[in-house]
Amino acid sequence: MSRRALVSSLLGAAVMVAALLQSPAARALEIKRVKLDNGMVVLISPQRNLPMVTAAIAFDAGSRRDPAGKAGLADLTASSMMQGTRAMSADEFNRKVDFLGSSVDVGAGTDYATASVTSLKRYWRDSLHLLAGVLTDPGLRDADISRKQAEHIAALKAAEEEPGYVAQVTFLKQLFGADGPYGHLPSGFVDDVQKLTPQDVRNFYHEFYRPETAVAAVVGDVDPDEVVKALTADMAPLKGAAPVQKPPLIPPIAPGAHVTAIDRDVAQANIVLGFDGISRSNPDFYRLQVMNYILGGGGFASRLMREVRSKAGLVYSIGSSYEAALFPGSFQVVLETKNSSANEAISMVLAQMHRIQESPVSAAELESAKKFLIGSFPLKLDTQSSIASFLLQVQIYGLGLDYIDRYPGYIRAVTVADVQKVAREYLHPDAYVLVAVANQSKAEIKVASNAPPGGKQ
């Protein structure tokens, strides 16, 4: 059996073990926090149940750092870094990773870029060293960057054929403005990515891949002192901090429906309706979690699913979510419906927002939401990679090392009155952005249209 096959086999075993053993989240995680000499914060959680190790490092280099007119630069930089080091070609790098049977990746999200590695315990040191090589001394050769750029452009052009993608991209652009930190997906726009140069990528790397604003999480069968020693040695070449980014000013949405109707020959209308939301640090975060679960985030237990899909039969799928990030993100209701049902479905969504604002939710709804949110929390921490991701969030958003123990109390404390209060404060059914990708001759979106706050019609 190859090393890679062995890793896959062990990962499958981990899933079965998780189903049989007590989840790590059901008890307090053992977490050691260390700050390296170069300023990087490291969180280490020994997990002895499998001979494997996962490490993840978050850099303040997400797509919110993309310069104006260069949406997609963070994403292109991250993928270009996977093309080896200055001393090692992409092929040589990939062969070494494959020989170890490890998994190595660098990718950009909205807030942060994350580099990660998963390996067998016996190879964790060599695997981490390989990852550190592309982080501290990436090749970033013109030919490699141009090849990745062509791949990104092809992927973006393919995505533009998907109505749901078009609706989402247009919604963010209209709400936040194309040049706002959250005005685009990490992948960016075709026109912007086409204009990027290899020097843009190199400049972005040197400016934002800095240790003082980075966080590392290591989970697995390791000794914390050995991890600190390894990271200290491997990450020593990195110095300094990424520049401070000021929170964007998001103008309030004027009353009314701010509509962008995109005509496509599609059988189902793809609709995104929403407005600005909250940051992860907002003290109402947990109240909004409960409120949103009841409104549209709880799958078939939510009001939107019951009323708009199950009872009225108007939609194929529907759900709501808050994208709570470092800066205030968005609140969105996303739905698919027949073109002819679009207006009725939109009206029902708005009616459900008004309902949860005007009438208290039932005690049964509240209790069901709390039980699900508390009960499902441990399931989010059933693998090494999910624990590592959780630890990064703990540090990035200042949640505290005992967050795993405090979370149930935050949810239990939410009351019926809290749900109505946050619904009234944060839901805006009378001032919203709406994007509808549909066969407009059949959909005939009838809501009034005004100029949206962040972009152009």
C-alpha cells in the first residue's frame, strides 16, 4: 500500500473512530498557546487517538486585501505559492509531498489565507518543513504564475455560466461595491484577474505573508515542545506584520428594493436577497444565530423552508445566513424557484421577516433551535482539520481558549425577547438588495427598483 493510500485509509478510520468514541468537543480541548520570537501565535492541541498530524497557518492575506481593480490577487498569490520554492520546482515539490503521502495546500479565503498540511506522525516534521518552504521562500516564477492565472481565468469563465454563482457575485458587488473588502468572492473577476502581473503576485506575497499577524494551529499526535521548536526554525525567515486595514464604511441601504435583474434562459430563477450584516465580534452574534436558525438557517426546521417550500411549494431550495467576519459581512436569503413563482416567493420571504419582527417566536421553536445549535457544535470538531480550523478562529476572532466550554451557555442564555429584539434591529425587509438571475420574460420581477448602495445597476 502506498503512503498516500495509507493516509486515506487512516482518515477513513478516523471517521469511524469519531462515531464510536466521545467527540473531542464533548470535553475541554487541551490547548497550549505559544508566541514565537517572530510574533506568530501558535495553538497546539495534542490528539493521541491517531498517528497523524495536521497543521494550519492563517495569514492576514485574504481577498479583503485585494487592491482596487485587482480582485482575485490574494487567491492567485496563494495558488502560485504552491508551485515550489526558489530552489525546488513545482514538479519536485509535488513529488516530495507525494512520497511522504501528505496533503499540502495554500488557499485564500475572504478574511485570511490559510496554509495547511496533514501527514502521518512519522513524516510530520518533513511535511511541515515542505510547507514552510513555500511560505518562506516561494518560487513565484513568471511562468508558474502565468499558468495558474490561465487556470483561474478558465475557472471563472466556467463559473459565469452558473446562475447561482452569477447571483452571488452580483449581490456582493451591489451591496459592498466591487472594490470593497467584501465586494467580491476570493476568486475575483475575469477582467481583474486577466490584468494581474507576476510582479503583482510577488508584491502581495511580500506585503501580507508576515508572521506577526499570523496564527498557527497544530493538532495531532505530537509533543507541543517539538512543535514550537520546529515552527521556530522553519518560520524564522519571515519577519514583520501585515499593515493594518481599516474597517470599510458601508453606507446604509436607502428604503426600498434595490434590484438587479439579469436575464438568462434558465428554468429556475436564482435569487439572492439581503443587506449588510454583522462582524464576528458583535455581542449579538449568538442571539442572531438562534434567530436565523428559526427564520431560515435551520434547514427543514426553519420557517422559510416550512412556509415557502413545504406549504406553498414555491421553491426548490431556500435558506438564510449571516456571513459574520472580521468586518461586518452580509445577511442573505438564497433561493431557487420557477420563474413564474419568483415574485410570490420573494413576497413570502419578506413576509416571514416581518413576522419574526412583529410576533415573538414560540417557546418550542426557541428550544428546538437551542438544542440543535448546542448539540451539533461537537460535530464540527470531529477531525484534526476541523479542530485546527476552530483553533485558528479562536485566536483570530479573540474567542478565548475556553470558548468550547462557554459556547453552550451563550446559546442557552438567548430568550424569546432576544430573538425579537435582534430581528427588529438587524433584519431590513423594507430596505434590501435583490439580485434575480432568471428568464425575465417569465419572472417579471415586479418590486420597485432604486440605485443600490455599493455598486451600479
